[in-house]
Amino acid sequence: MPELPEVETVARSVDQRVRGDRIVEVWFCSHPQSFKTPPAEQAKGLTGRVFLAVHRTGKHIVCELGPALTVGKRAAARKGEAAQAQWIVHLGMTGRLLVTDADAPVTAHTHARLTLASGRELRFVDPRRFGRLDFHDLQRHAGFASQGAEPLTIGKEEFAALFRGRRLPIKAALLNQRLLTGVGNIYADEALFRAGVRPRRMAGRLTREELERLRVGLIEVLRHAIRLGGSSVSDYVDANGDPGSFQVEHCVYRRTGLPCRRCGREIRRIVLAGRGTHYCPQCQH
């Protein structure tokens, strides 16, 4: 499943290509699994609207939309214009949000096509159909917000407070989206390695020094992964169809049996909180 760096990369690349463009036509497939808002309601709400911005909130891509414009009106958004609607995309396990030419071949498992005034299309492709599409009319509903704290900007005290007294493994706590939003299996493993903390340690028993190393390590690994376009360990690509490259720099994730890049000991794998978990027995205590 795409995690924070992958979702951030997709959101940024979509924003660069569709900001200011107007949606002139909307098509949805007949599979109901991909829709939180009924497709007919989404199509009606989206048609004619202008993309003001596209950004990430947690593991969701949020498209901020202006008022619906009729054909012939200027599509470019005014600077500082307030959004009146949101289109919210969760990529699930295999979802892709792609910006293509309108005449590009339509691949299998395409669930949504937004035709734009520029002649391009924004397409949602999801073979396993675990992704979700939602529409919020901000005149009637509150804007989308995640439950957990944002890991890229969380401060020292707030981070420590999240885990205080928690009687569960720190790896499981990092994956809890109600605590931290956007952190998944890859970056939890990599952050714990950077911090020198074993994934089975009880979250509530970590010292303040260990928690601060973990916070700093998590921010560093997330930012570095974003710079490299995320990790393409299965079928993840950005909005242009390009894979990320951070997977070649993984220190522990999916490196079972290989030597640790720091000390040379074999990387071990356990199952924790239902997830494959990778760590170095020498570097992590």
C-alpha cells in the first residue's frame, strides 16, 4: 500500500499538472467498491469545477476545487480563492492516479476518468479495488481531515505524548493511524532502524531520548523518500507513470537474510501486528 512519501509524491505531481485546469466531463465505472460517494453524485459535483490545489492529508490525496464554471468561462483559478468542494482519493493497495493525454489507451481496471479542458485526463486505476473515491461539497459538509498527527511536522513534546503509557509494541503504535497519519510498514521499519530501537519494545517504556531519536529518524526517512519519489516495491508509480527509487536505499525493509548496511549482521524478519517486520539484531536494542 502506498505510504506517506508515495502519496505525497503523487499529490505533488498531480498538482503540478492539473492546477488551474477545469473538469469538463466525468466518467466512472460500474464497480461500487471504489466509491464512498455515489458515482452519479460525484460526477454531478465534479463537472465544471476548477482544480485550485492538490495535496496530501495522511494517506489521502485531496483535490481542492473551486466553483463550477460553465463552458467558455476562464478556467484559471484566482490566487487565494477558497475551495468550495473536495475530491478525495485513497489509493488503497494498488491504486494509481495518472495524468494522461485524453486519447491515450485506457488500461484495464480504470475506475474514473476526469476529462480536462486542457485536453488531458486524470484517471484512477486500481486492479484490486481497495481504493476509495469521495466527494465533499464544502457548502454542506466539513472539509476532509485525518485523525492522527502529521509526522513531518510533529514536535518533540507532542510526539512523546502519543506513546506515553501505551502498552503495545512501538512498531504497532507507529502504524496506528489515529496516532500518526500516513506512516506504514516500510517507513516504520526504516525509522526504527535509524533510531536504533527494536520493533517489539513497548511504546510506553521508551525513554524520551529514544523517542526523540525515533521522531527525528522518522522525519528524515520520510523526507528523503519524498525526494527520491517514494518506494516502488510493487506497482507504485507517480502521476506521470514513473516509479520511485527509495527502495534501493532501504536498510532493513525486505532485506531478510542480507547483511546490515551498518554492522554486517543478518537482517531478521518477524511478524508483528500482523505485518512483516524487519530489523537488525545488532544495531537495534
